Amino acid sequence: MTIYLLKTLHIIGFVAWFGGLFYFVRILVYHQEAMGKEEATKAVLIPQYQLMESRVKKIILNPAMMFTWICGLSMLALNPAYLQQTWMPVKLFFLVLLTGYHYYCVKISDTIDTDSEKYTDLTFRILNEIPTILLAIIVSLAVFRTAINFYYLAGGITVFIGLIGYGILAYRKRRAKEEGIKND
């Protein structure tokens, strides 16, 4: 029964973690866009985005990440045989990548005001899609487990990344066209 409770809590934790990541990076997009506004607008928007980022980090992101890891590692402690199955070390590898992504985004939030020229809208649009890709990989590994074909997974993820990249570029092109029309 304990494993089911931990699995339930683990799922709740990673849903909150991913929700926080999606929201957090979206705030970073708006924060970056606000850096290019006139001074009066920046004076209002930047402190608001800083507050939002801080609250998301403290209330959602960091606690959900820790909760997810604690519940997941607790399940592994109760059932260490999972580590002998190929899918689990691969899943853990992608979870470590996700954790690195998490800390990278937090670092951006801490330095965005001083390094704003370092980031472009394309940087944030790509960053905004990374958790989607990692979510697809991690969930596929957890659901298919030993039945997974890694070649199909790699092919499917490659196609998925290609579609996301196409979508990012198409959106950027459409937005530039709309802004060009508005500026005429």
C-alpha cells in the first residue's frame, strides 16, 4: 500500500513541478520583453515579474521538485529492482537533466536584469519547450518501462522536437510579420 501512496504523491509532485516550470519560463519571457519597454512601463512591470518569479520559485518550483525526488527515491528504496531495468537509469538521467534545467532557469531569473542582452525571445521560446520534451520522454519511459523500444522512442522524440522547432520558428515569423504591420 505504501508504494501506491508514494506513487500518487510522486505524480502530484511532478505535475506541480512541470506546471511551475511552464509558468516560470513564461514569466521569464514576459520579463525579457518588458526590458525593451519605455522606462515608465519597465518601472511597473519589472518589479512585478521579479515578485512573481520569486513566489513561483519559493512556493511551487523548489518544493515540488524536492517532493518529486523524495517520493521517487523512496519508491526506489522500497523497490530497488527497478534500477536493474534499463528504463529506470535512463529515466533518472532525464530527471537529472530536468533538475539541471530547473536550476538553469532559476539562475536566469536571478541574473536577467543585469544580463538581459544575453537572452533573446528565441532563447526563451526554446527554453519554454524543453520541459515538454523532457515530460514526453520521462512519461514514455515510466509508462512503457521494459516494453519500450529505444529506437522508436528516439525517433518519436526527434520528430516531436522537429515539430516543436517548426512551431517556434513559424510563431516567431508570424509575430514579426504582425508587429511589422502594426509598426507601419
